[in-house]
Amino acid sequence: MLANSPDRQLEVCNNPDKCHFGNSPALSQLNACYGETAAEAWLVPQLYELGDFEGLKGQADRHQLAKTAKIIVTEFYYLKTDELMLFFYRFSAGRYDRFYSYFTPSVILRGLRDFLKERARAFEQYEQAVREHEWQEAKSKAVTYEEYLRNK
């Protein structure tokens, strides 16, 4: 958990493919390995740092942070920690909706839904690249009909 602190966001954002296809643990794996509330405990500093970075007039209270973390863990349990750090980085960079002076959990949740659309596109592109590679590999090993007849 310490290796995935908010400070690591800049490192992670440089390689989005590694975030999606790497081996960082999913939120559900954190809970399975470290206890029921491990993922929430990991998310709270991420959420706090996001609000702090935004320079909000009213920083989130502990209840808002805890409930937002709980909702994220419940709704997005399959997301990896690196993917979430990529999301928080992109949110901070202004890629998604924004806060208006106060911490608003629904803004983060809507942003996560937008992030999921980007994630789906990344998975589609990855799968297309894999299919293309398999096709090229099969094509390179294929024989023409004439070669088949000669070998027969």
C-alpha cells in the first residue's frame, strides 16, 4: 500500500498501458489480502490528496472521504490501483468534471465513469493489436494452395 501512495501518480501516468495491463492489485484483491477495509484505507489518501491539490474552500471531512472510498470499492472493485492512480492524475489534470469550491463525491464518481469509457477503448485497442499480431503470425506460417499440393 505504501508503494502506491499518491506521490506515485506522476510515475504511473507515463505508461497508461502498464496501468491497465500490468499486475498491480485490484481493489478486491487488496481487501482479500489485507482485510475488508484495506482498499478503502488505500483510497482515502488518494481522495484527500485530490481535494488538497484542487485547493478547495472546504476540504472533505472524514465521513465524505470514507463513504466515497466505500462507494468506489463497491462499484469499481475490479479497477487496479495503478488504474485508479491514473484516474486521479487525469482528474487533477482537468480531464474530467471538476469541483466547484467544495469536495463533491458525485463529481469523482462521474469522472470514474468517464475513465471507464477510456479504459474500455484501451482494452479494445489492446485486443485488436493482439488479434492483428496473431493474424500476422498465422499468415507468416501459412502455405499457398500450390505449396500444399506439392507437399501432399
